[in-house]
Amino acid sequence: MHLVIAKVNETLFEGEAHSLVAPGASGEMTVLGHHEPLITTLKKGDLRVHLEAGDEAKRFAIEGGVLEIRPEGATVIL
């Protein structure tokens, strides 16, 4: 899936990812390609981006944000 993680005027990550683990408002959630479309708020925690199945995750500490999942990919706005 195509993933973008961005702040105002700054892109922290943009590229293809196997999965994203995010601290959703209702608990931790894992997003894979072809996930059902959804918009949710994020709480303080770590975003973990896996570029390939089973690899070590890239981590991004966040204070909160919004996650939008669409058929073509996912976007995190911090």
C-alpha cells in the first residue's frame, strides 16, 4: 500500500509499505493493503511501518493525529 506520514510543511515518510501499526483512538490497529476505507483519530504512541512482512519496523513517535485509509493507500496527518 502507498503510505504517507506528514506534518504541516514536512513529509516524514512516503512510499510503499507492507503494513502500518497505529495507536488508534479505540486501541492499536494494523493496516494492510486493501484495508476497508476508514478515518480515525490517533492518540499518543508509536507508528510502526513495516516495509516488508517480518522486517524491523520504522518507528515514529506521535502525540496524536488523523489516519485516513483509502483503496489507493493510507495517509497519516500529525
